[in-house]
Amino acid sequence: RREYDNDPVVRTIRRLVFSGGGSWRGRVSEIISSSQYFNGSRIYDSSQKVGKKIKELEKDLENYDAIHHSTISNGSGSCEHVFETFEPKNEMKWDDALS
């Protein structure tokens, strides 16, 4: 679990979802570029590698953070990623997003 909690992709997704009031939608490139603004979460991998990592993290995001991941295809091979939590907004804690 420690490896999961320290993963820059996980940490960035948590922060994006929290700052979005429980949801975030965008491209992998936006996740990577956003990571530079979160201390200790900088992502240096390619979009392809991060996209594959997100797929691998789906169950853990759901189980540990109650964050559901889905994608919306644009028909040209790329897609938009959607992350949503069904935890009530007032129960989401900043500390949880940062851990």
C-alpha cells in the first residue's frame, strides 16, 4: 500500500479529483502537466506509459480511494479520462488527497 500511496500518478489523480469537488476529466497529458504543481508528485513518464499505469491502477483507485475511472473515446485513438469519487464532498479530507 505504501508504494501505491507514494505513486506520483496516484497522488496527482487524488489531488485533481479533490480540487475538482469529487471529479476530474481530461487527457493523460494534462495529468502529467498538472503533476508539476503538486509537491512530490512530478510525473516524468510518457503519456503512453502513464495511460497504461492508470489502467493498472483502476482497482486500487477504486478500493483504496473510492475513485472510479472511465474513459471517453474521441474516435481517433485517443481518449479523455474521467475520475469520480462517490464519497460525499464534505467527507473528503485534504489530508486524504495528499497522502
